Amino acid sequence: MTSQTTTPRYATSRNLTLAEGRQSWRESGEGPTIVLLHGISSGAASWAPLAEHLGSYRLLAWDAPGYADSQALGNPHPTADDYALRLDAWLEALHVERCVLVGHSLGAMMASAYTALRPERLAGVVLADPALGYRDADADKREEVYRSRWTMLAEQGHEAYAAARASRLLRDGANPSDIARVREGMQRLHVEGFAQASWMLANDALEGYLDGSPSRPALKVPAMVLCGDEDRITTPQASHALAERLGLPYRGIPRAGHASYIDAPQSFATAIDTFSRPLFKTE
């Protein structure tokens, strides 16, 4: 493994080379570790608004395989488990023994797979504005979901794609600087990584990695569900229903759309801190 680091500011990207490929991330703070997994149209840089509110934690925000400087997965048709394996290799390389894992949107599917893979590494899991996946939909719907994003990016180009879709991730009347942040993230997307993530969304399912039998809890670690009250993509109704199916606490984020941690970083951070602090104190 080779490592390349620069200054310890969150805004600076870090890279290392794993046996599985190059991996990039952003980092800030000191203290117990919280790992941040972004959604399908985003990247590690999108978590910057959250960093100033969680300075008493070490925040590790990865760029998923195929995003930013992270090498794409070898499997062109991956499952969430493929992402979980890369995540595990990265955390192992960084010597992260225990953490709270926060998965946003598609990242929540990756977080559920990682919970099944390595529960012993987790103090807790937060499923934020969670994408549920379309594994159980009919073939036509899965194909539509798979091709609805990356093909538009390839055909329209980054600037047009970002201009058309960025505001949908935020609440109505969102701060223009927040829209610009989402748009900038979309302009950094790579078609290959975007296509792989789209395949996973279309053909896998968050709950497929969780044991939902009546006799056992759905997750092997403490967990909760968060959702922006104005989320138009993974709606509060769908997220609350997921929390009920899994027997988990639910918390809404006021005045926040799908990218709730960008719309309302302070409220999102408070929810994360309230969940995480007792877990780390217990340990």
C-alpha cells in the first residue's frame, strides 16, 4: 500500500493505493470516527458543510469507487456488497477499528451491506434519506432505473446534466450556494462509476442485507433512519415506513430536501451527534 497525503483540512483530497485499487477521501476533525458515504450523484466534497458542526469527531468521507480519484470497481455490474468490500479494505488501511457509519441515499444501501459484512467494526449505523433499491421490481423498471441517469450524463454532458438535476436534490427555495455545491459535485461525475452505481441501485435492495425476521433485530448494531422533511426523492413516508419495518427510530430534518446534510447541516449534525455520542461513551 502506498499513501499520499497533504494538509489535514477537509477540503483537501487524500489518496492511497489498495490492492483493490486507488481510493480517495476527505477528512476533518479529531476524536471518535464517523464515516460518511455519499449518494449516487455526489462525492466526498459534498460533506464539507457538515464538518464545521462535528469538529469533535474524526470525519472520513470517501469517494465511492468510480467517483473523484477512486478507481472504479472491477465488476461492471456490482452489488452493494462489492462496495462494502472496498469500504472494508479502505477502513482496514486507515486502521479504523470502530466507527459510526452514515450512509446517505445510495450510500445507505452500501452501509446496510457493510453492516452485514463487518458489524464488529461498527458502533452504529445511520441510514439517511435511504435509497431502497429496485431489485424486486420488474425487468422493465430495473432497466429504466439503470439507464435513467448515466446515459443522460453521457448524452447531455456534465454541465447540462447538473443544471437540470441539481435543484431536485434540495428543498424548494434552497440556498443558491447549496444548489451550486450540488451542481459542482455532479460536474465531477465519471460515467463509468455513475453507471456502476446505477446498476447497483436498479438491481440490489437495502433490505436484502438485513435480517428482518420477527425473532431477531433487523440490524446487528444500533441504527436509526434520518430523512429531510421535504425530500422528494426518497420521501419521508418511504423512509419512515422503512424505519418501522426495521424497528428503528426515525428522525426528520426540518427544511431539508433529499441532500438533507447540505440543506440543513446543523440539524443533520445534531442528529448524528445525539445518536453517536452515547455509543462512543459506552465503548
